[in-house]
Amino acid sequence: MLRRDFRSNPCYRQPRLSSTAGMTLLELIIACSILLILSSMALPVFRYTVIRQKESELRYDLRTMKDAIDRYKDLADQHKFRTEVGSENYPPDLDTLVKGVQLGAGDDKKLRFLRKVPVDPMTGQADWGLRCVSDDPDSTSWCGKNIFDVYTKSTGTALDGTKYSDW
């Protein structure tokens, strides 16, 4: 039997090997390492972004509630509506700012100062710390007569090093 080399067959094509046919194991390990390093660098940036967003939401909510308290006080000082004796023209609670007050004696208009009591982004609840006019500036207990100041009940520390409850 005569042996012939199969390469001499005219129907045989020699396979072409390309240098870009695939990735070697080393290239795959290097690519995965680079992706791991980049993703580990992005994770802390994402965490700080979430914290900054919550802090800006907290500042906005506190500013909104304090502005509503100030508008209530200004209109009460102008005798646009009646307030309780001893309240020093401050709102009795946050619900009063949401429900509104009746303007004048014969007027059917209600003036609302807040749409709703916002949820504290740090605690996840609509439970805020309140202070009266007669309370100490650092007091954590509320006298129950009126609302002069609002603060968060969160015990956390902000990115700038201040306590959230001091805002």
C-alpha cells in the first residue's frame, strides 16, 4: 500500500492560524484584574455620593420646615389668625403646619405652610426632634407648648465632621 501525504491532496487546505484568534489566559487575568481595581475605586465614590445626597435632602427638609415655622410666626404676629395664649405665636405642632390655619373670623380660606411632614432621610421616619422657645438650644426634650426649632434625631456625623442633630 502506497502512503501518500494528505497535504499533497489538492482538496486539502491548510488552516490559517491568526494571531488574534482569542485571548490567552494571561490576558484574561490581566483584564479581570484591571476591572476589579477600577470597580473597587468606584465603590467608595458611590457610597459618598449616596451620603451627600441624603445630607442635602436633610438640609432641604430642615430649611423647609424652619421656613414654614417662620412664616407661621410672621403671620401670627401680624394677627392674620388666632393663636393660643402662651404659644408666643409659634405653631403648636408640625401637623398644624400641614393642616393649615383658618384666616380671619369670617374667611373660609385655610393657609397651609407644609404639604406634608417630610421623612427624615437619616432615620427613615417622619419623627423629628422639636424645641420650644423656652428650651435650651441643645435640649433634646420638647416642652410640648410650641415649635421654635426642628432637628433630626439621627446620632450620626456628617461628612464635614458636624453632628446631624446640630444642623
